[in-house]
Amino acid sequence: MMTTVGYAQSNSFLLSMRSQSIEKTKAPRAKWVASSSSSSSSHLRASSVSPSSTEAFHRVDYGQAIANDGMNEESSKKKKKRVFFLDVSPLCYEGKKPSSQAFGHWLSLFFSQVSLTDPVIAVLDGEEGNKLRRELLPSYKAHRKSPNPGKYSKRPHQFVEEVLRKCNVPVAGLMDKVVRLQGHEADDVVATLMEQAVQRGYRAVIASPDKDFKQLISENVQIVIPLADLRRWSFYTLKHYHAQYNCDPQSDLSFRCIMGDKVDGVPGIQHVVPAFGRKTAMKLVRKHGSLESLLSAAAVRTVGRPYAQEALTKYADYLRRNYQVLALKRFLSFSLSF
């Protein structure tokens, strides 16, 4: 049974909820645990896995298994309840081509590894969701093709369920809600729901390959990333971010504004100042903490080498535009119960 709920804030907000009386699926699943080794890298072992899951025995360099989410150091503390936000759109591609098979593959793996006692909310891009960003920057996601545009744009929950069934994934009780907000991208909806979840005492877990979500990482916000070469999902936490970048996630957005995002069609400053590379950008962001602090400092005094100083003053508006495009919106005018 499917129930649709409307919100006064947006008549176009589509929300599909499965009846709570539907029993959660009891399909066999792999149970993943992390095993320690003498090296600094972690390895994974599995119990009760099918032969088709043997790929998961490979080493994971920065991630962790779904069932062991990097919170061992807090085992003595009471864990917060988790809520998963599934970013549907990027999972619908295999490379640059839309692929419902790829989507079904990753969802099948997701539901074979994640605890079914946790709420799972799938989020899709709304119609004309990137319109405002495209007005700021016409190249923004201009190269992307919409996956299955007819079903995807009109009936999001049917699209998700149809792919699940085609891939022999049991549907009953798996998805708590499927959300699509007209005029907004899924990234912004996920960011807003994440903010609401954390404020209500949940630990939010975002399932997506999209690096845009790294700007949201905190003690209470984690990401699970699909690793194509290992054919599995893997956790990426605050500790992983610190180990990889040696700075806080709050700096991630500022760094990407300077370097740009080729995947999303956002040009970086190196397109106009080739000498301005990653090392320079990272050094300046670490020192000043944020893009706005860096630009403010550059306006009144020398920061970095002469070419960097000139670039930051000459292309300040260029970088601020990138910020408007890449910053996720955390406070859209709607709310959702978990």
C-alpha cells in the first residue's frame, strides 16, 4: 500500500510511504565485520556470504563495511539512531551513460549490507532542480543526460521500485520514503534532511558517490560510497577525511570553489591562472579557513605568491559564483518525519 502526503510549502512535493504493517524483508545477507591486521590498513572478512559476494574480500584502503561504521572508539557510549539518505541520481549512471542496471546493482548491494531496522529515505532530483545554478553558471551539469526521463520525472517511487523488481531485489518494506521536490536538486534536499535529522538526535548517513557531500561530514554525518572496483559500499567518516586531507570538512567547499568541479562543469581558477594549482589552493584554505576569509585577506594584504594574490583579487567574483553553485542548501522550506 502506498500513501502520498502533500505539504503546504510545496504542492509539487512528492512523498511516498510504505505501510508500517509490511514486514521487513528477511532475505539472507552478508554480515560484514572489520578484522585487524599487523599493518595499518584494515581488511574485511565476511560470514554467511554467497559465492557472488567474494569480491568483498578485497582490501578497503579508506572505507569500512556498512555493518562496522567506524564508531568502535565509541562502543562504550550509547549510539545514536541512524537514518540513511539514498542519493538516487548518480547511482543511475554507468560511467557517463544512464543505466537502470547500474542503479539496480548498487541498490541490491546496499540492501544486502545495510541494517533494515534503520530508516532509508531515497531522494531524487526534482524537475528543473538545477535551474537556479544553471542561471548562475550555464555549464553546470550541461553535459548530463537524464536517466529514463519519462518514468523518472513523473513517478519517482514507481521508477525506483521497477528497477528493484527487475534486479530481483525484494521491495516490501525496504524503502521508507521516496522524496522528490520540484525545483530542487537531490543534493540540497539531502542536505536539508540531514540537518533536520541531526537536530533531532539522529546520526545521518548519506549513500552516494557524489563528492559534494564531503562538505557535510561531521561527527554525526557520514557517507557510504559505492566502490566500483571492489563492487561494494564503504563508509567514509570524519576520520577518513582528516587522514586524506589533513583539514576539516568545513574547508572542503572552499577548496572545491578554487579548484572547480570538472564532473559538474564548474571551472576552477586554474582555467584562468594555470599556475594556481592544488597545493597552493590547499595551503591557502588551510591557513585562512574559508574562501570568504581568504578573499577578504587578499583584498587588504598580500597572501601567498604574487600570482596567487593577483588571481584572488582579480577573480574574487568568479570564486564567489563558484561558491553559490557548489554550496549545498541545508534549510529548504519543508520538513519530514523519520
